[in-house]
Amino acid sequence: MTYQRKKHDSVSDDIVWHNTTVTHQDRVKLKQQKPVVLWFTGLSGSGKSTVANAVESQLLDLGKHSYLLDGDNIRHGLNKDLGFTDQDRVENIRRIGEVAKLFVDSGMIVLTAFISPFISDREQVRAMLVDGCFLEVFIDTPLEVCEQRDPKGLYKKARAGEIKHFTGIDSEYQAPLNPDIHIKTVDKSVAECAEQIIQQLIKREYI
């Protein structure tokens, strides 16, 4: 697989990509794996971060090179200037897509755990990458279950009107229509969900 770069329309003609001596293919050969973005999407409290953590732990045990980009962690630094309006959510995902693309170029398996509520944004990230380098992982947990869990107390605050633009309450979540990996979490343990994803990676020859 040859890694390709796509130029953004906003980039000046005076800015040229600098090719490095060490290539994408060199990095892939060194790591002995097929780089990919595992894009975990689902409602708040669905288990995205928990399952992604479990998957990364299994990848580590298998000797694979990975990195997990978590939604909350990213907002502590790279995206700390963004809020939760629809416009800010779009920019949040765009930036993460660009970061994930760099990790793929480095030969890594990238796991991202973001609500990413809009189909168009997730497809925009897919379009940034070479075919086969993006797998949408739908952590499918019903809203009522997420709300019962409410690990951060966010649903309670949203219902009370203390949080605006909260996905699933007063902001839309657009579920994947045809996810690459569909994880229905009800009646499954975290370990079972993670193993289902690992088996898909093996079947598709990413690891």
C-alpha cells in the first residue's frame, strides 16, 4: 500500500510538502503491522474510551504499536480552545483527523474515542486517508443505558438544563448507517467487546 497525501484547498501554493528520507513504507516494515485508524463513535457513556483502552491493551500484549486519542484528553491541550457548538464539534473532529493521519503515516494503529456525532464529519476523516486506513467502530449502546450509567453525571446536568448542546439530549447523534465494525454492548463485557474488535483486525489482516 502506498501512502498518499491530499492537499487542502486552503494551502498556499508557496507551501510544499517536504519529503523525508525515512518513508511511510520504512516505518510500516519496521513495525510489522498495517496502520489504520479505529474510529470509535457512540453516545457519551456508551463505553468508547473503556473499550478502546481494552483494545489497546490487547494490541500491546500482541507486540503492536498503537496510540489512543481520547476525546477528553485532547480537549485539555490541542483542542482546549473549542466548545461544544456544532461548529466547534466539526473543527474538533477535523483536527483529530489530521493528527490521526500523521500517526498513520508513522505506521501506527490509531484508536480514537470521540462522540463525533455527525456522519459527514466521520466521512470527512475517512476521506483524508488512503482506502483501508479508516475503520468506523460503532459502540452501539442505547441512550437509556448510557443515561443510567452516566459516569460523569453529564446526562443529569443536561436534563436539568445545566449543559447545552449535549449529544442525545438537545443535540443530534447520527448513528453510523454501515459501520465497519458494529459492537452492540448490551449483555457483553468490555473484554468481549474488545476481543470482537481484535478478531476483526486479525481477519482483515491489520495485525
